[in-house]
Amino acid sequence: MERREFIRAGAIAAAGFAILPSGSLFAKSNGKVRLGYIGVGARGMSHISEGCLRDDVEIVAICDTQETSLKRCREYIAKKGRPAAKEFTGGLDAYKGLLDIKDIDAVIIATPWQFHHPQSIDAMKAGKYVGCEVIAGLSVEDHWDIVHTSEKTGIPYMTLENVCYRRDVMAALNMSRQGLFGELVHVEGGYQHNLREVLFNGADHVTFGPDATSEAQWRTQFNIDIDGDIYPTHGAGPCMHYIDINAGNRFTSLSSFSSKARGLAAFVEEKSPGNKNAKINYKNGDVIQTMINCANGETVLLSHDTHLPRPYSLGFRVQGTKGLWMDVAQSVYIDHKSKEDDSWDPAQQWFEKYDHPLWKKFEKYAEGAGHGGMDWFVFNAFVESVKQKRQTPIDVYDSVTMSVITPLSTKSLKEGNAPQEFPDFTKGKWKQRKNTFALDDSGF
């Protein structure tokens, strides 16, 4: 830790200097990581594909309740010339058989959200590192359970939040650490993505539930039942790293606001006039915004906007006393350094200069990986942590902090936008912890 703090201090003090030590990423250990996969649907298969690209990963076992998913995974593993994985299926507790395999080092959990909490708890109790897709749990108590279990067992838990490793997000982090934006005062992020075709993907394009495929089998129901930010981590994860959350700073309270819900019903009516799914009372507001206060005085704005026609954008904004980056137009303005006063520069000209050292070093490894390469980075970060038997770069405290926004925002809306006190999952340790995310290449 002291070594990485020294590296960070040097990086902040001297703009443009490399912040990575020399040496090969894969020279740190000759061991292999033996993985079990719980859930091999669309997202699980993405992690399977990453595992098949690596010589240091063995896919020992897979689990899913649907034969279609198992068959697709089985055929893919065979096509890649890998040994067949043990398979577990049947009821919802089939994954427990996978956890009984003693020599599995870690599990990747990519099941529907309602199963993440119990499966993660059981995996940690079985001594397996946990790499879990978002979100961690459905209630505040679920998140405390994960923290307590990780602390009691000593087993790391990592939310596999890939956007933390998005190239422009990391370039902006590099710029921030080198002082380009000055002292940060406000950050924004979110999930602004037209998901209507994802939530209704049956043959008639207006179906969800058992007769649909992939996420529409289960995810749509959350939009019917819950009014709250049900997918906060894409925005919250990167924002946390910009302002040192859980590492000298913390979220203190939040308030959420929700628009009326019209988008999903309108979409179904347009596709199939008079369809019964157009008459459902969708509780999840079309645009939900959550404002968060921080111990050090910054504000954070998160947006959830997935039911209306719109281009994709996560809405990042990093703003300080000397300038800002906004990802909607991919623009940067730096006081006294931009080409013209009060005029935006294209972000790319800044990001080329301040491209994060991890991306410059490992770009070739990430070629062809999902989501523009960031899937390789988050998968690699988890695997290297397991291989080196070290803490994951997104640890249990960071994981639950970015995820607990879901139940907190839901409660705020139920109580008329009332502020909600943010749990301190670190129990005060945030005051001494240091932000070392992506400061060297030892597991990122």
C-alpha cells in the first residue's frame, strides 16, 4: 500500500509522467485461476468468452437453470478447444453443487438481480472469491450482509463494474489526478440507454416474462414493481473514483426524484396497438435523478433513463475549479488552456495526451473484448486479484456503496423525495483509506 501511495503522490504532482511500474502483467504469477460460472446467459457468456481467451484461466464448472443457455455455453467452450466444464442445473439452488467443488478459486455470478445476494453469501462462505454483476442486493440489509460475510470470511467481493475501466472514463481520471480540472466540486453519471428492445424482446417485440428471451424474462418486472434507480453502478462507480469515495471521502445522504412513467407503455402501444402490456402500470419513472451529498462538500448527480427514445450516453460530467469534461458531446474545457475562452475543445485531443497508462500498456489485450475493451479490463482485474491472492481493486465496500443506491433511492421516492442517510459500510475506515484504483498494474 505504501508503494502505491507513493506512486499516486508522484502522479498527482507531475502531469504527464507515467504512473505504472515496469514489468509484465502476467509475470507476477505462474498459477492458474479455476473459475466457476453461476449464470451463463447473455452477460455470463461474455465472461465465458473472456475466460476462453486466457491461458491462466480454467473454466471448471458452469451453472444455469435453462438448458438453452447451458447448450450455447457448452458448444462455445468446445469450439474454443477447452475441456468440457462440469454442469449444474435444475432448481434455483443448483449453484450450491458448484460451490462444493473444493478447487474452484472464484465464481463469476451473472444471474438475475434477485439471486445475487444469496449466491454471493454462499460463495464467500464456501471460500470462493466473488465477482458479481450488478447489483449486489435488493435491500440495505442485503448489502450489510455482504459486507459482514466478506469481513468474517476474509473473502473478497467485487462488483464487476466495467465502466470504471472505460477508456475515456479512465483518461478523465488521469487528468483529474494530475490536477487538470482543479479541485473537483461536482460529478455526474448515470445509465441513459434506450432499453425498450431489451425489455420487450419476444417474437412480437412486446413480450416479457417466461415467453421472452434473455433479460426480458426477468428484468422488465423490476420496471413494473420498483420506482427507483435500479441500475446505479455504471454512473456511481466511476464517480466514486473521481472524488475518493471510501478513501478520504464518503457519501453522506441522497434524495431521488422520479418522472411519470409513460415510455414503456407508449412503446408497446406503438408496436402493438391495444396490447395488454401497454396497459400495465409501470412504476419505474422514465427519468429518475438522484442527488448525493459528500463529506468533503462535493455533489453527485446520477440519472436513470432507459424507457424513452434516445442515443446512448452515461452522462458523465467531471467539474472542478479549473475545468470540466462532459461525455454527452465529448467535450473538455480547461481554464486558460483551452484554445479559446468559453469554447469547448474536443475531448479526444485531451484524452490522447492523457490516455490512462493502463490503456496505453494493455490496449492490445483488450482488442475485440466487449463494450469497447473495458470488459477485458474488469475481467482481468478480477482474475489477477484471485491469482495473486490479493484484494480486488473494487472491494466489498466500494461494491456495496455503488449498489445500495437502489434501495435508498426507492425509499426516498416512497417518502416524497426525503433525504436518506447513506450507510458507512467502512465503519469509519474511509478516513484513513487511500484511493489506489488503477494506480499500478498489479491487478489494476
